Amino acid sequence: MNKISVISLTVVASLAWAAPSFSADDAAVKALAQKNNCLACHDVDKKLVGPAFKEIAAKYKGDKAAEAKLIENVKKGSVGVWGQIPMPANPNVKDEEAKTLVQWVLAM
């Protein structure tokens, strides 16, 4: 193995280690988001009614309390975090589904 191959493998390994991990299948979680009407107001890359999922991930990056806070926002709704348009409560979203959705968003 030459020097460039070793360097390339080292870079790839370090990037993979540093990248956020998410174990659930992306398509399955996106289907879960669709089922729970998340995609009616949110998109992965662009603002719709609410912020893009990637904006949410960026805002809460490094916040240890973010997962619990966002799960509560999904279940109970919120207003004022991203402006005055309220996010409605979603009490019918199961706790485990809310956790999966929030982890998916934060991993972006």
C-alpha cells in the first residue's frame, strides 16, 4: 500500500468516525415523517411553514438537552422559537416515533 492510499484511508476513517450516526433507515424515517404530517410544514433542505430539518439540526448542534426539548415540542407543540407561526401539538405521535424523528433531524 502506498503513502497516498494510507492517507486516503485515514481521512475516510476519520470522517466516518466524526460524522453523526443514525441507525434507522433514512427512507423509513422519512415515511414516518410523512405519516405524522411533519413534511406538511418541514422539508429537509428548505423552509416551508416551519424551518428546514437541516436548520433545526444546525441550531441545536452540541446542545445536550436538544433531543428531549424537541421531542416535547413535537408532542406538545411550540411557538416563538422560529418566529410567531406556531407548531401545532402532535399528541398522537407515539413517544418512540417522536424520538426516532428527532434523532433523524439532529443527525442531519
